[in-house]
Amino acid sequence: MSDVIKGLYEVIKDRRQNPQEGSYTCYLFSKGTDKILKKVGEECAEVIIAAKNEKKEDTVNEICDLAYHVLVLMAEQGIAVEDVAEVLEERRKKIGNLKKFHKTDRNS
């Protein structure tokens, strides 16, 4: 999976450096961070709705849309896939180390 994400990220970065007419990715970059963030938020909501409706195919598709828009945001902000992978790897090493619950967490 990491090869797929890295490959898509490279395409996104290339679109940023070499705009192509008709490219949705280039459109997002041309509109700037606010538009990209709006799309990330919309896709987040769509993941929630699809998951709530328990439709696996829809949920998978919405997760893919969200991942794509997050990668666009990363490229816009100069965040490399490796930056995220490094943090995730550190977190993976901490599996099993539960944080203490907050009062609000206990009531949920």
C-alpha cells in the first residue's frame, strides 16, 4: 500500500510543479489551501456518513477520496509521505500503551 500512496503523492507533486489543463489536482492547487481544506472536511463527513450507513463499498470509496485530498494538502504544505510514515511507525511501536481515560471518555 505504501507504494500506491507514494506513487499517487508523486503524481500530485508533479501536478503542482507542472500544471496540466483540466487536472482536478491542479484546480485544487490553483484555489489554494482554503479550498483543499474544505474538500478534506467534506470528504471526512462523507466517510462518516458512509460508515454510519454500513455500506462497505461506499466507505472504501470515501476513504480513498479523503486520502487523496489529504495527500494534496500534504503536497501544498510541503509534508512528505515519509514524514507521516515516520510518525506512524513511532506510534506503531507504542501499541499496547493505553493512555488513561479522561473524564469525558468514561462517559461515552
